Amino acid sequence: MDVVISGSTGLIGSALGEALTTAGHRPIGLVRSGPKGDEIAWDPEAGTIDTASLEGVDAVVHLAGAGIGDHRWTDAYKRTIRRSRTEGTSLLAGALAGLTRRPSVLVSGSAVGIYGDRGDDVVDETSPPGTGFLPDVCVAWEEATATAAEAGIRVARIRSGIVLSPRGGALKKQLPLFKLGLGGKLGSGQQWFSWISIDDEVGAILHLLTHEVAGPANLTAPHPVTNAEFTKALAGVLGRPSFMPIPAFGPKLVLGSELAEILLYEGQKVLPRVLEDSGYVFTHPTMEEALRALLDRPTAA
């Protein structure tokens, strides 16, 4: 199977490429500059894409987009976040719809941020979107795939939680502090943390490529935890104390008030009902076993 991946050099895209290769498939990067070998060129900002090279591919996984937590949320960067998701997705979906030999499936990124801050409420794919910047971005992001779906391509919209990996993302940033015994819960620690291991994120995408799932699918482990429970589990696996709560002013000073509040002090208790109903079996269903498996790898050092 030939699988085109946008965001192929990112945390999830690179792991997915490795897994596809191991399984005997051919991952093909959709890249912005200097395509090499089998890679395909596109430029979402310029609105260009090499459609001829997309002819005949079997599947597409769309993961590209500006990082949510990479910069302070200035008005300009918020516009960048929205454009990188909506315009890139619209460009790709339109290109796929116009092909003579279309792929059978498009797995397109989204996020659990679509649900907004839900307190202790349990949410699944049937729950309505929340309100605010991130939910609005996610709704527009998912709607941008409509052209592909209307052309008969099966579209699975993956609403990913926090992806745990020692190679990148939130876990990599937290490990140094926790290894020093300086990790702690954020605020009350009661905010929900919907997570998934990198192994299950990749495994779920592979599953969706070959199972007839269309529409939204939450990519989260079946056992979400509170921030306090995550803190306790990570400290326990590392054999370090976690006595010190992190005062809110620190993250807000570094990230800015709006970004810190949404990323760190709000949350959602998300369940992966569509994924489980389609037969996916999680490799790491609980936080402790996920952390033990991930941190036992050389990349965690």
C-alpha cells in the first residue's frame, strides 16, 4: 500500500512512516521544499500541490499544521494556526477529489480540543463541539475535508489527545523536571488529561486505513486521567517524588495566559468509542503501563 503522509517528519508522521515500512508498505512524504526520491511537493501557503504524483496512491494521512503550543498566542500566530489547518486541508482535499485514480481513504488530523473545556463530563464522538478558539479551529479543520468526502473518498477525522512519547511533545518536555524530582500537579490537578501513547496513535491510524470508519474518531486511551493522577504515575514510574504543585503564574508567564489556561488548566474526559467499536485493541490502555513501556526505551534517556 502506498500511503502519502503530510507532516511526515513530525513526531507522529515519522513514527507512522517507520511502522508502515516495517509492515511492508511504502510511506510517501508530502513535503514543502526539496522533495527527494518518492516525496511529493506541496506549498499550502502558495496553494500549490503536485497532483500528478498523487494519482494512484492508496491512502493519505494528513497530519501537517502549525504547532498549537509552539509559540505564544498572538493574534498573528492564532491566524497562522487556523490557516495552516484549514487552507492546507482544503488544498489537499480538493486535489484528491480531482484525481482520476483517487485514494480509498483520507485520515485527516483533528484534536480533542474540539470539545472545549468539559469539566468532569464524559464526551465521545457524538458530543457537540465546545466554544472558543480551539473548538472553532477544529470544526473548520474537519469541515475542510468535505470536498474529499463528497468525491467518494472515505474520510476519518482523527481527534487526537495528548500523544505521549519520549521523543517529543509534552512528555519529553516534562521528563527533565520529573527526573529531578521537581515535577508536580498543575493547579488543582483535577483537570482531565485525555492521552494516547505514540504506539497506539500510530496503531490506530494504521487500523483506520484498513477498517471502514468514516467521520470523527477519538484517538485517546480508554482510561483518561486527571492531571494529578498523571503526575503521580509519571513520578512513580521514574521513582521520584512529586510534592510540589506548579503555581499557575509560572506557565502563564512562559506561555501567555490564554495558551496556558487552555493547554494546562482546562481539559476533557474523552472516550474512544468509535475506535473500540471498530475493533481496535489498545497496546497501552492505562497510563502506568504506557509510561513504563515508553520510558524503558533508549530514547527516554
